[in-house]
Amino acid sequence: MTQAINKTTKILEKLQSLTDYQQQEVLDFIEFLQSKTSSVEFKHSDGTPMSAYEAADQFAGCVDGGPGDLATNKEYLVV
């Protein structure tokens, strides 16, 4: 725990010595790092998890023209 506090203190000291522009760059970088590890969870209004199908339900069947069922094309069906 002490080691984490020392790192935090050291980071803050170094951050305060930077220009406003450099501080903004540091902030942008931190937000970039956080965005790489964040994941999106879709939930119902009551907070229960939502399946991938439920999340994409509005897009199901939205493509005009193709076959109604992709499994009907036996040429591409891998057995």
C-alpha cells in the first residue's frame, strides 16, 4: 500500500511541473488507457444483463435481398 501511495505522490509531483498543454496530453493518454480496458455491457431497464441477440434485435433481418436463411446455401455449409 505504501508503494502505491509513493507512486501516486511521485506522479502528482511530476504532473504539477508540466505545462497546461502537457498536463492535457497526460490526461488524454490516461483516458486512452482506460478506454482500452473498458467493456460495454448492455442491460435491461431493470438492470438485468441483456443477450447479444437482444442488444442487436433491431438489426435482425434488416438486410434486403439475401437468402432468408443462410443455412439454405449448402455450397458454403461446412460439414
